[in-house]
Amino acid sequence: MNIPGPTERDAPDAEVSDAIPGLRGAPVRTPVRTSQSSGDLRQWPALAGRLMTRQLWIELYGLPGYALTLGGRPAKGFAASPRDPRPVDPNLGRLLLGGRFTLAGHSLEAPAPEDPWNRPSPTRAFAADLHAFQWLPSLMMQEERGAREALRLTLGWATVFARWSPFAWSPAILARRVFNLSCAARRMGQVATEAERLKLADLLARQARQLLRPPSSLAEQATSLVAVAIAGCTLAGKSGVGLRRTALHRLTAALARTVLDDGSHASRSPEAGMELLLDLLTLNDVLGQVSETTPEPVRRTIQRLSRALCLHTLPDGRLITLQGGGPSTAARVAAAHTHDDPVPEAADRSGTVGGISRIRSPLLTIVTDIAGPARGPWSATACAQPMALEILCGKDRLVTGCGWTPQALDRQGLRLSPGHSTLTLGESSVAEPLGGWKAEVIGPRLIGPPLHFEVNHRDGEAAVWLEVEHDGWASRFGLLHQRRLYLDQKLDELRAEERLHPSPGHREGVRAIAAPYAVRFQLEPGVQASLARDRRSILLRGHSGRGWWFRTNGPDVAIEPSVHVDEGLTRRSLQIVVRGSARTDAETKIRWKLSPAGAGSDPS
């Protein structure tokens, strides 16, 4: 498909005369529908294989004498103190000393000498963070008193959970616990008795050995092996050396599967890539402490992840939120950048990494998902939101998604197509996550046919043209969705066109004459949206207070309630929804644009 260079004449124009309906106060409750029968069939080999092996390992690891097989060479102490570059909130540690555990947005009271190990957790996410020892870094900020309390809680955990169990010893939770314990173990050993120090070292070694054993998902292997290698550096003696060598030997292949040539994570989540980078930086640091050279594959992976992170960092200092990745925090993202050369200003970056395209003007940054979601085991955190859009005006994130991340496992519906800023047909989704017992066996993988994309990008004089098309709706509605973006870099104005047109070869089997469409623009929490008196435009204001006009020629426009997930918590937000009906045998166009407020043509 040949696309001419962008010109003022070719740019979509949203200055139209159609009236815009009034503000709507209630969200639409239409159920989301999708077809997954063919996708289910493709999952049966993975389900059958995992069912057989999963039960085998549960039976084996649950045997009374299994813990003896984790013994190995005695761990004699600690040789290093790995430094995790992630920022830590010391206030959480102070609360912990008072007996309040605050994790995953919930709290639990367990003042000393009590502990949280024999009482129910408020949520599953809280329990996961609790057993992953995500509370440990902040507690270690409280000097000697914090180290003593950390030692007490760790030994208390060992008393209750020394024997393998499916939840507390699951690979994902175990990997984070081994990582956090490794970073704190040497300081904890300094306030322990000799018997406690040896017990702590033995506890870390046993858990690291378990991480080297099956079963573990392909998507978890790199993180698990990095944790084992860090534990191997932390532990003194032959026990640590053996763990370190085994983990580093396996890590090369795991990193090759996890990190692609352009530095993107195989899951396509920008946040997952950054978190792996932070783990690798910790490994690089502790290898230096034990006078061991960082393997070249690890060094190259750090470089690739760092380059990708530059494009994935937006002008507000946080990350692009696509494909199950959250925005993280500016401090955490900055920590991942500090090891590298000075990072160029976020506003100066444009390009494509991992199927995520970024274009910019002096004030506008536009991010578009131009590839399909990850497949197989990598899809457990993927989202069915083709051509999802994020827009920053200056440092104000205005248009984004609902912010689903793996912390919100109980809100799987936000992974569907309506959960981000894109177009949907028939209030349905191009794919959906597995649920029920299947999700328990192989994880909540995203099920649906593979999506095919066609992308054209042109740079012109003070303008950028990006055209993306996908076939996710072709099988059910016989339509292709094309999104055309024209960015005027002089005027800081974005003009766009959503085009639905018949897909060649998909007309047979499509019975519907028309399909209802909805183009959603999910707004960041705190963004104000006001319908103008001309009922054709919406004024948006971000945290800086600067105004931007959104206009469209869509037949039905509304500002509706929505939700946004922030660090596992659900917050209220707003969404702009443009609705209409598209014929399945003809072309439909919906135009819209975003421009700075204050121009002479602003609506009254």
C-alpha cells in the first residue's frame, strides 16, 4: 500500500458540522462478547501437558522427605550484599515496625511478637507480595531494629512454610523472595546469632535450588535464573559457587528467549522489560563484589534493554502503559536509567521498539501499539487492544488505557479491547483471557486468532504520517480497521481518521448488514473533560491546567465514567466514547483531532 508523504491537504479534518449529543451520566453495560473456540483448541496440547506434569510435581514436592533433597552443600555464610537500584519507601518500613503490613493496596495488623504467617490475607495479591517478601527492602531501611525484625519474620516464615506448598513456593513468588532475601541476608546475618545465621543461609540456598527445578513457565525462566545467580553470589563457599555457575550457564539461553534483538521483552510489556533490567543491574553489581566478570550475553542484554527503555520512557518520566505494563513511577524508571550514559530528554525520542511506535511534536507525544499481543506462555499478561493509543500533551498524560497489570488479576475484563483507547465493534473483543480451571493450569493466556498488521510511516516537512491497519474484526464482521494519524509538528495538532472497510475474502459467513462501533479515548485519572456549548467539542485539561480541544465528526459522542488501575487499586476516571454504526459492505470513516486550546477557532 503506497502512502504519499503527509501534506496539509491530505491530513484528516475533524472540523465538521455534526451535532454532538449531550453528556451521558451512566456507563454502558453492554456485555463484551468474543469467540474463542478455535483458540481453545490450540491450547489443548499445552493444557494436557501441563496437567500431567503439574500433578506429578505437586505429588513429588509434597512428599514428606522432599525437603532433604534441597540440602546440598552446607551454606556457611554470606559473601556479598547485592544492591537493588529500585527506590524504597522508608515509611512502609516504619509502619512494619509497628506491626502494619501494607501491600498491594491493603493492610494487615500483626504487631510483634505476632506475625502474619498464620492468619488470612485480605487479598490474593496481598498474599503474593507478602510471601515474595516485597516488604523486606523497606524494613531493612530501619537500621539495626529493622534488620532484627526482618530476621524474626523470615525465621517465622521458615517455621510455617519450610515444606514446599503450591502457592508460597510457586516459581514467580519464590523468585522474588529469593531476590529480596539475597539483598538483605548479609545485613540480617550481622544481627543474628551463629545458629540463626547458618539457618538463614541454609534457607536461602534451599530456595535457590528449588528455583532450578521444574516446573516453571517459559516466561518466568529468566527472572528465576537471575535470582538464583544473585543468591549464588550472596552465599559464601562452594554452595554459592555451584548455584552461581549453574544459573549463569542456563541464563544465556533464557535471556535470548526473553529479550528480543531490539531490546523489547517477549511479553511486549515495557514494564516487564524494565523490571528485568533492574534485576540484571543487581546481578551485574553483585558479580563485581565477588570479583567475577559479568558474562557477555548478560552485558549485551543490559544494553539492549536500556536502549528500549529510552523509547518506552515518556516525557512525564513514567512508562508507556501497553500490553500489561503499568506506568511505574518516575523514581523507579530513573533508577533503571542511572547506570547508563546521560539519557536524552524524553521529548526528543521517536521510533519503534517491540511493536510500539512513538511520534512527537514539540508538545505532543503519541504512542501507538502496531503489533499483535504476545502468543503462548508470554500472553498470560497480554491485552487484546490492537492499535491502542496513548497521548501526552507536554508532561500531561491525557489519553491512556485502563491500566491493567498482573496486579489486577481479578479484573481480567480490562484486558479486553474496550479497556484501552481504540475502536471496538459490536461491544466485543478481538481476544479474551482464559478463565476457570484452564487459567489455573497454564495461566490466564490471551486466546484469539493471530492478528495481522500493515504499517506505513512517513516523515515530511514538519509533519509525520502514521497509518496502521489490523484484521482483528475480519472474521466476525468482515471489516478491517485502519487508523490514520497525521501530526502537524508546527501547530502541535493531531488529526486522525478511523476507517472501517470490507476485508477481501471475509464476506462469506458474515450475516450482519451493520455493526455498532465505539471509539474510546480513556482519560488519565484527574483529567478534566467538559463538553463545549457547540456540542461538537470537548475541552481536556491535564494536571498542568493547560487546555486541549478534542473534536470529532462521529454521530454520537459522550463523556462517560470509566476506571483505571493504579498499582493494583481501581480508581475512577473518564472516557470519551464516539459511537455509531458501520455497514459491513461499505466504508465508514470517523474523524477526530486534538489541538491546543486558545486558538481563534476555539468553540465558544
